[in-house]
Amino acid sequence: MEAKEQGLLIVLSGPSGVGKGTVCAALRKRDVPFTYSISVTTRPPREGEVDGVNYFFKTKEEFENMIKRDEFLEWARYVNHYYGTPRRYVEEQLNAGRDVLLEIEVQGALQVKKKFPQGIFIFLVPPSLKELEQRIVSRGTESRDVIHNRMVVAREELEMMKHYDYVVVNDKVELACDRIEAIILAEHCKRERMMKHYITALKEAE
Amino acid sequence: MEAKEQGLLIVLSGPSGVGKGTVCAALRKRDVPFTYSISVTTRPPREGEVDGVNYFFKTKEEFENMIKRDEFLEWARYVNHYYGTPRRYVEEQLNAGRDVLLEIEVQGALQVKKKFPQGIFIFLVPPSLKELEQRIVSRGTESRDVIHNRMVVAREELEMMKHYDYVVVNDKVELACDRIEAIILAEHCKRERMMKHYITALKEAE
């Protein structure tokens, strides 16, 4: 019997417009061995979409029953349709030793954190925070209003950041991907994870 | 004023013979932007060795005074000479925003951890633990004695591992280097570190 290491649930989130989708698409191209989470939705399939590949398509009633049975890591209603992340699919992948990447809005990420605190929560930030800093450094070259407005936004982002394990600046998509890959590799090297693995192996040998 | 990020002290340790020196040499070749810690020693300089580059050379009396003044992150006596890691040099580098890599025996690493718990402690393990696991999986192909002896060693390594943040398997030097680089990059993305940085920047702007 092999002491199979559990996969990691990696939750990538951040303020809207930060470029989560673009970063995820770039990660996909790199052939990083993730599984991508598949959402459940009540919206009808579009042409070419396949059930169990693009989405799990469900009726409104089925979806609401899943909510009642607590089968979602998170769910939300946009316009007239439900969208959710099915806990079972994610857990099956993790148990098979696969890392699962979940790209999601901030509110959804907070829901996931409540139900799955052992996930790795990455907050993608726009370079604006870094830029803000540079503007502060070179004070006087910008109006006080511009700096003030940026500071308000920066404070909101800081507020959200609190709930995450890592903060990745999306200055360049490829650099952001490097950082995310590094985080995942480093997480697999965490002592607690490695020890658990070896202890299991040793016990099985006894 | 720029909110300069503090460097990280990265302590690479592991059982003797695991290949710490080889991994460090390979990291140096990669041009990773580390500073390497420079040790203080009482042994006389060898030909070509430069004070402040290879070592800080001190007399026995000077070294013992440094011990008294608690100026070492760790020190030890081998044969007739003292060797130690000067706290001041390391802190100067960290304050200048440089990461410092310290390659050191297990006993020294434990001393550093007491004096500098905010360091990143990486334990390099031989692939033997992984190999052990594979042997256990394919049980019957090896004698019970061989497995037993390896398990004793594995248990000792597990015992040491407890004090570290990360465990890196040195199966292939280049893979071990990839993991170490990933750990350092990921540590720079840690939320607490990033938030501290931004909070400082925001405060300076007020």
C-alpha cells in the first residue's frame, strides 16, 4: 500500500478585474499538473459545452437540493442562475493526489475558507499597490487627489488580503504564474505535510 | 522613503552526508540573488583566502569575547578551532533587503532557530526515505534486516525534521535547487510579509 500524498486545494482569488482568468489561462498553457475545479450550474449548456467537462449542468431543483445537503464548497446566484463548487468532485481529486485549482471571486473564496480551511488561499493583487508605493516615493509628481483615491482602494484590498495565505502581484502574467507555481511546490515541501507522509509510510512498514 | 522589504534568513541543514554543500554550490551557479553568510573562524587563513570574503578571521581571544557578548547566531568548536555565524553581518544583509543563505549542520541550525526563529528552516533529506517507502511498497524483494536498518535511520531523520519549516528531498541536485528556489519565492509572497510591507507604505503616505 502506498502512502499517497493528498492533493492541495489552491484557491486563487482577488479583486475583480485583477486578471484571475488570464493568469489561470496562462497556468493551463504551462502544463502544470493541476486539476481545475468544475462548477455546477443551472444555466443551460452553450453550444459545444459538455456536462462534466465544462460544467456539471443541473436543474434549479437539483441545485437547491444540493445546497440543502451542504454539497457545495461555495455557491452564488448570478442574475437568474446558480453557480457552485461541488465539494465531492474536489475531494475526489484531492484524495487521488491531484492538486485542484479553484479560481473564484472574493466572496466565494471566503465561503470556501470556512468549509475547507486547509486550502491554500492566494490573493492576486493588481500592481496598483506597488505603483502606489512608487508614487508615494516620488511624491510631488502626482496630485494629492490621485494618491488619495488610490489609497482608498489600497486599503480595501488590504482588508480583503487578511484572509489569505499568500499575496501575488499580477505585474506581469508570467511572473504571477511563476509565483503561483512556486507557492504550490513550496507547499508540497512543508514539513507537516512531508512528516505525515513519512510517518504513514513507516507505520505501514511495521 | 521606501518601505524596503526585509531579506529572509534561509537556513539549509540536514543529516551529514546528505549533500548540503553540493546543493549550495548548484544554487550559487544559478545566480539566485542570495547573500551567503560568512563565518567567523579562529583557524588561520589558507592560501588565497581573503578576510571578509571567505571568512572573518579572528584570534581565539577575539572569538571568545564575541561569544561572551552574544554576537553569534551559532558557534561550534571543531578540533582546535572555533567557527561561528556572526549575527551582525547576517542582520546587516537582511536589513539591506538581501536574502541570506546559511548552510549548516543540524546542531548549528537548532542554535540559530533559538536566536532567530523568524528564519526559514529547510531540512534536506536523502532520497533514502523515499526509497524506503518504495521498498516497503514492494515488500519481499528485500531482507527484513535491510528494511529494519533503514527504518531506524528514517526515524532519526524524522526526529530532526520536527524543527524545520520545509523538507526538501535531495533526489536530484537540480530538483532540490528548484524546490529551494520555490520555497524562497513563496515565502516572499506570504501574506503577513506582503501586508506588513503595504501597511508601511500606506502609513508613510499619510
